[in-house]
Amino acid sequence: MNTVYILWLRQLKKYLRSTPRIIGSLGQPLLFLLVFGFGFGSIFAKAGEGSYIQFLVPGIVAMAVIFTAIFGGIELIWDRQFGFLKETMVAPVSRFNIMLGRTIGGATVSVIQGIAVLIISFFVGFKMHNPLMIFPALVFMFLTAFFFTALGTSIASRLMDMQAFPIIMNFLVMPLFFLSGSIFPLENAPKALQILSKVDPLTYGIDGLRYVFEGVSSLNPWADLVYLLGFSIIVFLVGRFLFERMEA
Amino acid sequence: MSKIIEVKNLNKKFGDFTAVNDISFSVEKGNIFAFLGPNGAGKTTTIKMLTTLLPPTSGNVKVNNFDLNTDRDEVRKSFGIVFQDPSLDDDLTAYENMNFHAVLYGVPKEEKEGRIEELLRLVDLLDRKNDYVKNYSGGMKRRLEIARSLIHNPEIIFLDEPTVGLDPQTRNHIWSYVVDLSKRKGVTVFLTTHYMEEAEKMADKIVVIDHGKIIGSGTSDSLKKDTGAESLEEAFLKLTGSEIRHDEAGSLDSLRTHARVWGRTRR
């Protein structure tokens, strides 16, 4: 347990000490929030869907979470290249605990980032229907973050350098983001899109967040939770398998 | 004297390439043991196998009487290591790096603080313990790594080219810590170096490896006698030839470039 704790603490300290990183990773979600939020707001309202900001914020919070999380996972490459990974890999501790500590650490940092975006969104007019629902919101944010950190770690355990990072962002993370119903409702989307969105774990994360923030969602929030948990466990186990076979 | 490391018929193949070819040797407890060879000879691959970072293709290895294949965690507890490349977290302080290690190795809480302080004093870094490692010089980082590798009171310490790129003053300093450790605490030292005079001065036993095979072993004197050489350097060159070796282009170089492009601030 100490192993998990010290690895978690390390991620957290590194994050809090890196102000440029905190500000930098707020940039993109805020840009999306402002540009889409105000740009599409009136069309969305005219289409009879209500307030676009209310619709968009859960997606943007999730965006901050997943981008930070995937990067947190990919950071493994940096630890390998700068040698710190070897220091953890020669220690008499299980690979499982190392992976778990890293993943929980990365996920925690991502949740903090998501909360920061949520706070900012209150200033552009976002309202939660029940402030107490912040607690289940944290659960959905954490599970989403956990999934993407574990995904990033799995990918990083097979990559030797950072060159593939833009490919991962453009061909994996961005599609997962857009397919999840983060910035437009999926109900009236083409069938193909709807089917793809069903296998996108982020769909359930965002649907769950919509439920806790606004009290409405397209799926049952408990089903969202179960799917998200299932996806997270699967990707964590895959990641663990890859991590154990990785060369430091 | 008892053997603390025993290697029998150790092999490592990467595809068709044999990096380590059926080597056998042993290290006596409390000795300073030098493992020498030109670049690409198989030194680092061997150390990686002995320290559980790389599974051997075949062979038997016992470290501190524990079998490398079956008692991996016991083997891990038995040694400390200073890697060829730096392995500190630059964004943490010296103390935090030490503490991280102590927690991973399960050093009891009540002993931890005392040991960290003692070791930081040993390497003259106690007054800098709350500085970020990124502000340390190369020599200070090395000293910190040596201190870190000793927190869990290992029986053996592996030093993979610990003095590369350091000025003579720092090199001297580091070797004096090492000799001191070996003499005072009976820690077995397993080292590699390209500075033959360092090995000549300090090592109780020397093994020379080239192209994955052991091509000479003994004391500095016996190696000189066997090859009819005046110095260990000459003996080494006679054993390994004077052709220049191609070192593998480090992926680290390309990553450093990338790290700059991506902005190191993200770390």
C-alpha cells in the first residue's frame, strides 16, 4: 500500500509544481468552452435543445480530464527515457502496485484539472441543479480519468519515444472525444455514429456527468457507472499485462 | 570467503544477436569487483540481467544466495544500483528522491529519517537536501544516486560507469566513498568503468568481457602478467584489440530533442 501511496504522491507533487502544465492544459478546454459555447449557443437554442452551455460543460470537463489523463499515462515514456522508471523497476515491489500507484496518481491529477474547468464554467453561466451532486460527479470524473490514464500507460509501455504522441491524440483521443456525445447530442446522429459511440467508454462518462449535473441523461446513470467501471477494469488489466512485460 | 554473486552459463539473445554468450563468473563477498569491456561488449546487458531488469535467455544466477529466476524480490532487496544513465526524478528534491526509495524498499519509518540524513552527510549533500535535483550538477547527482542506492542497507552495490563525464576531483571523491563503503561496511562492489587506472587501483578481482564472452579474469597483476603488459590499460587493449567500437546511437538523444520541442515544463 505504501508503494501505491508514494507513487501517487509523486505524481501529485510533480503536477502541482508545474504551473505551466496546469495552465497549458486548461487552455484547450477553455477554448472549446468559449468558442463552441458562445458560437453554437443560439443555434442550439433555436433547435429547441435548450441551453448549450448546460449541455456542453460536462463534455468540456471530461475533455480536461481525459487529455490530462492520457498524458499522465504517456508520461511513462519520459520516466523510461530519463531513467527514473528503472529506479522503480529494480525495487522489491510488485509491478501491479507500481501500475496502480501511477494510474491512481494520474487519475487524481486529471480530476483536479476537471474540477478547475468546472469552476471556471460557473463563471460563463453553468449551473448545477443540485450542488451535492458534486460527489457522484467526482466518481464519474475519477473513473473516466482512471480509464484514460490506464490506456495511456498501456500504450506507453509499448512505445519507446514521444514521437507517436500526436498520432495518439489525433487518431485515438480526439475521435473518442467527439464520438462520446461531448459536444453534440447523439440522439439524432446517424446510426453509424450512434453505434460507434456505444463502444466509446467516454460516452458513459459524459452521460453520467450530465445526469449528476443536470438530472437528465440518455442512459441510466447506474448503467453508465457499470459500463465505465467495466471498461476501466479491462483496460487496467491489459495495461498491467503490458506493463509487466515491459523493458525498463 | 563466500560467493555473493554466482553466474553460470548465462546467455542473452536479442533475436539472432547474442549479446551475452555463455558467461560464468563469481564475485566474493566484500570484494570490489570490476567488470570491464569496450562499448557494446555486453556489460550493461549483464548488469541488467543480474539486477532483474532483463530476463536471461538461459543460465543460472544466484545473488546473495537467492535464485534470480525464482526469488526475484529477495534478489532486489539484496542490491543497490547506480545506473549508467541518471535515474533521479529532477522535479523532486534530493530528500524526496531518497524518501521515495526508502518507501519502495520498505525501510522502517523509525530508521528512515536517520538513514537518509546519515547518507546525505556521507556524500556531502545534507545542506542541499531540500533543493530540486534539477539544480544539481552532474557530480552531485551521482553522489545522490550513490547515497540513494544504500538506503536499504544492500549487501551489494552495482555501479555502472558511475564516474563517466565527471571531473577528476569528483571521480576521486566518488571512489573514496566506494572504497570506504567496501572497507567499513563490507558492502560488495560490482563496478564497470572505462577508466582502467580506477579499476587497477581498486579492484580485488577483474573480469574482462568482449563480444559477449569473458576473455580474461583475475587480479590486475595476474592480468598484466598473463598478457605481458605494463599497465591494466595495456593488458585491456591486448585482450580486446584496439579497433574502435560502435556504440548504439542513444534514443535518449532523439528524445532530448523532442522533450525540448514538447516543452520540458510538462514533466
